[in-house]
Amino acid sequence: MSAQARPRMVWFDANRVCAAIGVVLIHCTADFAGGAFPKATAEDRLGPVIGRAIAEFSGSEMFFLFSLFLLAFKLDRRRPGYGAALGDQARRLLVPFAFWLVFYALFRLVKAQEFGYAPAIWAQLGQWQSWAGYALLGNAQYHLHFLPTLFLLVLFFPVMRLGQRYPLFGLLLPVTLGVMQGVQGWIWTLPVEGLAREMLLRGAKVMGYVGYGFAAFAIFGLWKDGLPRGESRLLRRGAIFLAATAFLATLPHFWAALQSGSWGGREGGGFWGHYLMPLAIFAIFLGAQYADWSPRWSRLAKYTFGIYLMHPLVIDLFDVAVHAAGLPLSPTALVAARFAFALPATAALAVLTGRIPALAWTIGLGPLPWAPRAAARPRLAEV
């Protein structure tokens, strides 16, 4: 059966919604500076660390896998040329990115003013190197790296198509990730600093993440060919085992964070558990494709990219309010209260933004303001 004739992938929409919840939780588990509460005791850090360990069943890598899977779907349906495909993706990704780049570059001053580091942010804003980093790497805010990195990954879609034709190429993900890990370690030893080092590290990351493209196109090929109910159940069981194994591999990393109060780097099993987890979770949902999914998942899914883009501003506003009020919250209480506020508030903000024609395009739910009315809507959330 062709991809066009299939019903809407509600299992996929459910995966996107759960991943968005996980990303919000990840960024709610840090202290005001993004750390692992280094001044707290190990006992007080337990709640945030457990929350982070659970939340990392999701992550930005999961969104890369989503986006590349949908890219495979669209390329299979439309068959555009290379230039046309890149032009379309540039409009969908880079134009909204320019908006959020400027927004977050300035919005950071709100939190910086409250926490006393506004002069440092103003100094950054006055340097061209900072703006180069914002534009090339998404450094204006910790989550904006996704958009320019995804566009660079799209450049490799002709190669990723091998995964759809020969699903065995999906197994290249561990290879590309291993090369990425080794090359990034080597880059840190080179006599380069600042923006040059960051760009080299990002280049290695892009080459490593091409493996997610091979995996996404391979999964799309298998889905397009059709997975019977029995094989889907078998896939789900195996994927649950792989996800549990990946989670076990990350436990030493989180134990170290609990003891040291630092999130630290990812080495050994922690590296592999983190970066292979998205593939296992994606396979779990694919294996459950025949479940009785509610159509509400699809209605919610169109706002997931808006949630991804806007949750940092909601979290920052919450942190400013808590700090200004001087609330004596424990690390666990802070994380719980922040998440309880940030998730519904961000979802509501995404829905509101999607209903305002002048702003909906910023989260992929409306046409660009200057585009002809007949032009196709740049649905960023489905890229």
C-alpha cells in the first residue's frame, strides 16, 4: 500500500506528544543556571536527577528522528529535485529560525536582569562573533541548535534514501555516532577556540546525526512496505527490551550527576544509551501502530514544535518569578512546580500562537506573512 493511501499515523503523533513532554521535563530538572544543583546535598538532588533520567527517554535527538522520518514521507510522495527540496526546507526551517534567533537573543535579558548577569549579555550582543554563533549554530538559546542542524542534515537526504531502499543502512547509526564521538574528542585537543571550535564540533555532530537519517528512512521504508500485526507486536517487545537496556546504560551517568552535582559529559555506555534511546522509543510506538489510538493525539501533535520552541521562555519567566519572590523551594519542589507550570502554560501559548495569523508561521502553523495566499503553508511542525 502506498504512503499516500495510508490513514494518519496516530501512533507517530502520540510519540511526538510524549517526546515534547519529555523535552520540557528535561529542561525543568536543572537549577536556575542549568546545572544539577551543585550546592545541594545528594539527597536533595535525588528528585531532579530521577526526573532527568526519566525525561531522557525523549530529547532533541528524538525530534531529529521525527523530522527526518517525515522528510522521507514527503520526498516519497512528492519526488522534488534537490534544489527544490532544499529551497522548501530553507523556508520551513531557516525563516522561523531567524525570528526565534532575534527573539531569544534579546529575551535572555529578562532573566539576566533578575539574576545579575545582564552586563555579560549586553556585551555579547555587541560582538559580531556572538551573532555569528547565534546564526550559524543557534547559540542564542540552548534549544535553537535544532533548526540550523536539521537544515544541514537535510543536505544529505540523497544519501539517506539508501536507508529506504536498503533498510540495512539503518544500522549505520552506531557507526556514525561512534565516529562523531571520536572526532569530537579529537577536536577538543586541537589549538582552536571559540567559534571555530564550535563549528568544527557541529560539523562532526552533523555527520554523526546523518545516521539518524539512515535509520529514519529505513523505518519509513519498512512502514511503507507494511508491518503486519504480529510483526508489529514482536517489534514492540524487542524495542521495549532495547529501551530498557539503553536506560540501564545511562544509570552510571546519572549516578555520577547525583554524587557530583554536575551533569557532566557522556562516556561509555552512557553515551550509547542516550543516543540510541530515540531509535528504541520510536520503534516502540511503531510497534503499537495497530493500537486503538485516540484522534486527540493528532490534534495535540500539531502543537509539539511550538512547545519545543517556546518552552524555554515559559521556564525563564517562571524562574524569574520564583527568584524575585524569594521562594525557599527545595530542588525537588522547584522542579515539580516548574514542570507543573511550564507544560500547560507552554501548550496554551502554542495553541494561542497558532490561532494568530500574524504569528502562527513562527511555529509552523501558518503561511509566511509575505507569501502569496495560494502558496503552500510552511508546516514546520511536520518537517
